[in-house]
Amino acid sequence: MTDTQPLWKPEYSVGVDTIDQQHQRLFGLLQDLTLTDPVKSHAVLVQEVEDYINFHFAHEQHLMSKYRYPRLQAHLDQHQDFHRQFQLLQAGAKTDAKQLARIRLMVYAWFTRHILGDTMDRDLGAWLQARGLPAA
Ligand SMILES: [Fe+2]
Ligand SMILES: [Fe+2]
């Protein structure tokens, strides 16, 4: 993964519009972490990533509840695990360029594993698609 490489790839699609669009937006925010923003501080950029992840997790939780997803708890446990790892990474460290790179790498690795490797989001996407949610 280089700084200029697009992070989103079509193979990350889970087949549900809103989830795919949010993953794309999140990966776009991760890419912004590599930019030198004249207005926003590093802390603000990291906060934007965290806020967006919270929004995204809440959206998935809403869909899982609404459509009675049978693996809801296992999925929520993974989201909770993300928060633990994210907090640990931020604890006691300044958000300098190196720290931003570490955060970017951790979030990217976690999400690609959650979407594809553990098939958590992909399985959720298949369940929702089978219940008529629009495909991307
Ligand atoms: Fe998820
Ligand atoms: Fe997700």
C-alpha cells in the first residue's frame, strides 16, 4: 500500500449500496491521512475517521436489527474489538506523521479483513441482498 494507491477495490463490494458507499468514503478518509492539510490538524483528521467509523458501525447495526440478522452479536463483537484496538493505538501517542501512518495501516488492515478475510460484512451483505436491499 503506497500513499497514492487508491485503497478501494471492487472486490471489497458486499453488494449493498449504503455499506459499499460508506466503506469507500472511509477508505477515502484514510487516504486523506497522508495529505498535509493546511487547515485541519492531525488530531482532527483522526477524529473524522473515528466519527465516520462510528456512523458506519451504527448503520450496520441498524440494518442487522431491522432485518433480524442471526449473527448480529458476533458482528457487533468484532466492531467492539475494532474500538479496543483503535483506542490502544491512540493511547499516549502524539498524532505525528508516523502515528498517522500506523493508524491508517491498522484501520485499513482491520477493515479489509472484516469485509473479506473474516467475511463478516460480505456475509451481512448477502443476507441483506436476499431480503431485497439494493445492490451496488
Ligand atoms: Fe461490519
Ligand atoms: Fe462495514
